[in-house]
Amino acid sequence: EKKGGPVVNTQQLVGDDLKDLKNNIRNLLGSGHPMLDTVSKYYFQADGKHIRPLIILLVAQATSLAPKKVHVSIKDSYEEIDTPISELNDFYIPTMGDNGNNTGSKSTSQAVASSTSGGINPIYAPRINHADQAFILPSQRRLGEIVEMIHTASLLHDDVIDGADKRRNLLSANESFGNKMAVLGGDFLLARASIALARLRNHEVTELISTVIANLVEGEFMQLRNGQVENGRNRDGKMTTFEYYMEKTYMKTASLISKSCRSSAVLGGASDEVSDIAYTYGKNIGLAFQLVDDMLDFTVSSAEFGKPVGADLKLGLATAPVLFAWEEYPELGKLIKRNFDQQGDVEMAWDLVLKSQGLAQTRKLAQIHCQRAIAAISQLPDSLAKTALIQLTEKVLDRKK
Ligand code: FPP
Ligand code: MG
Ligand code: MG
């Protein structure tokens, strides 16, 4: 399956940016309360894949050489985001004459003054790839951090909802600290991500990323009502069960990746056409990514996956492999409808899925979305990052964890 020349080393392209990611996030997260500090940083100690920031950084590079709508200089991009983070840790102390606008951070003018007087913090220094002149702006690097924080917040909440006991081969946060602290830790991540987002001073990106947060909740909410099917249609609406599943998949996974890719392009000043390309790439790789995730729930061991497998059926969820298998084995319908909640349902559904073409069909659908992602990104001018994005897409189908 190797096409398009030699494999691009993404480590060489964006490794330095990714290396700073966890440290930068820790700096965005400090809390005066030691326990809140611990809970909100907890999932960042494990070796996450950081697939979302990786994609954001590669899209930044790949779109940096494409047509622009506005010119964004590295200096502009730097000044907007660099408010010293330690300010966030000050407790709110009302003072005489306080007009209620004190959020515990410096005003923009003060922040800009301090950043210009001190010169560029090496953490935000631009890194230009000398092979093809592609580059990443500090704001795009910060976007990667914001998105990883939102993703992690959703995992903290998700593990509470799913009652998960493991995550990334660690005890889950809810298991370690209890549900209440896990939920609040997630809320805190969202709040700090929102502050960092506001500091990008880009209304379009604020709107995109805020919509992502809403979509994550909508996707999770759709999933709560997943099993409510009647004659192959979802009781809630006019969608077929499969359409409902794909909509849910967009909301819970692909919205974040697609709107992050668009945001990365927008921060770079990309033309509307280029932003659309970034969006289409992200949407399709996101859909493929989740379809493969739902397939792996049936095909890999929990030690390999780092989280429980067969989990979806046990949660009462009918994902793509089951919905495809249902076409071959109509008896699955009643199990899906009752959310696999009777003795032996999970085992029976498991066996039927493995006997059916469901897993192969899921893979085929994921492959179609991978092809669409590649078709979109191929329209950008050639760069190492573009090749890396194509190769990343080709690997989605083969991933094991
Ligand atoms: C993982 O799914 C979960 C998500 C992709 C999104 C979860 C969203 C919420 C809980 C809504 C709240 C959102 C925010 C932003 C706080 P999964 O359970 O299929 O995956 P897993 O196997 O990794 O647990
Ligand atoms: Mg889960
Ligand atoms: Mg879940």
C-alpha cells in the first residue's frame, strides 16, 4: 500500500512542536488547589497519541504555502497569545475600585507590552521547515494545545458516563479520584481551554471551537439514545439508524477534527477555499478514525488497546459493525432495540458480528472516507506536511490502538 514516494518523518516535521505540547498544557492548567491541579493534569501523564495536535500542526504547515485571504505575521500571532500564564494562578482578590472585569489575568495591552519588551519566548519561536519553507504560527501551536485539552476534558467526562476503570493503561480518573472530582477536573480543563481560545483573538476560531464543545455533548447525548430504534428507523426522528449513527459519529469525533483543521487554516490566514479543503480533510479522517475505533472494539485485545474491548456492546451501543451485521442477521434487531440488556445478548451479538461481513463493511466505509480525505488534501500545493497528512490517512485503516 506504499504510494507517493518515501515515508515522511512527522517527528522531523513537527516533533519539536509536539514535544512542548504537554509542558505548555501543564502551564495552562496550574491551579492554586493542589487536588484540582492533580486531577486536571492526570491524563496528561500517560503517553497519549496526540493525534489531533499532530494533524493541526501538519495542516498548519500544509496550508502555509497555499493561497491566503489575510496576511498573518508570526509576530502578530505571537503577541496575541502570550500572556504570562502564572497570572492565571492568582486568586481573585477584589480591590477598591474593582469594576468586576478582573478575571485574574492581565489586560491585553499589558500582555502585549510585556511580550514586546521581552522579545519572543523561545517556546513560541517560529520553526520554518527549510526543506520546503512551510511553517507553523505560535497561534496554531496553541490551537493544538487547546484542542488536546478539550479532547481530554471530554475523556474525563466520558469515563464517568461509561463507568470506565481504565484509560491509556492507567486507572481512569473517576476510578482514582471519584466521579465528582473527575467531572470538575474536566470542567476546569474546558475553562482553561476557553481562556486560551479567547486569547487567540480570532472570532471565527472561537466560534468554531465553541461549536465543537457543543457538538461533543450532542454526540454523547445522541449516543445515550442510540438503541431507541423502531423498524430500522430511529424513534427520535426521520433518520435511519445508520444515518443516526453517522451523525452521532460526526458529532462525537469528526466535528472536533474537522473544525480544528479549519481553525488551523483560518489562523494562518488561508483563503476560504483552502479552509474548506482543511475542513473536508478533517471531517473524513475523523469519520474514518471513529469507524476504525468501533471496529477495533471487536478485533483487538484490551492489553493492546489500552482500554476495555467489547465495551460498546456492554454499554448497549450498536456501532457500525453491528448495524451492518443486522442486515445479514435480522434477529440482531431485537437485541439492538433492547440495548443488549438481557442475559446472553452481548455474547450472541458478538458472535453474529464476527460471523457477518459487518467488520469488513465497516472497514470498507472507513476506507471510502480515507479516500475522500486524501482527495481533499491533495488539492493543496506540494509540501512534506501534505505528504505526511496523506500517509497518516493511509495508516488509519491499519491502526491497532
Ligand atoms: C469517547 O468515546 C468520547 C468522546 C469522543 C466524546 C465524549 C463527550 C462527552 C462526554 C460530552 C462532554 C464534552 C466535553 C467537551 C466536556 P468512547 O466512549 O466511544 O471512547 P473510549 O473508548 O475512548 O472511551
Ligand atoms: Mg468511553
Ligand atoms: Mg463513551
